Amino acid sequence: MHKITKQEKRRLTLFVLTFVFIIAFMCISIFPDWLKIMQNRHELEILEKDYEELLNTEESLKAEVEKLKNPEYVERYAKEKFLYTKPNEIIIRKTDTN
């Protein structure tokens, strides 16, 4: 069996300490980049949700534009929403009395 000398122990200790130092340095230098990547991923998720909501809003607005191209719809909408009437026209609203 081979006995380890003091010089070999020092070399091994120096090698291990150097290896640990290099690993620690790499971890410390990579950590801020890793945090930035995590923040970017979170921001990306939020932006993708916002994008989906905007697409849905766009679709509903396009549908509303198509409806507003119909004069009958515009007339009915104005009467219901803003209580507009034609000259000499009377609107009677029915209310629920439950």
C-alpha cells in the first residue's frame, strides 16, 4: 500500500481548494444572469397573456365594426343605449316589477 506524503497532501489540498474556488466563482458570476433569465421568463408570460387578451379584444372590436356597418343595428343600438328617437316617435320602456 502506498503511503501519502505531506507534499502529496498539500498538492491535493491545493487542488481541491482551487477547484472549490473556481466552482464558487462560476456560481457567483452566473447567479445574476440566472436571475435576469428568470425575470425575463416571468415578464414573457405576462406579455403573452396580455397579447392573448389583446387578440380577443381585437376580434370583439372587429365583430362590433361589422355590426355597426348595418344601419338597422346602429338605429336599434342608438335607441336602446342613448334613448334616441326619430321625430314624432315615442319610446315606451317596459320595466320588470317583481
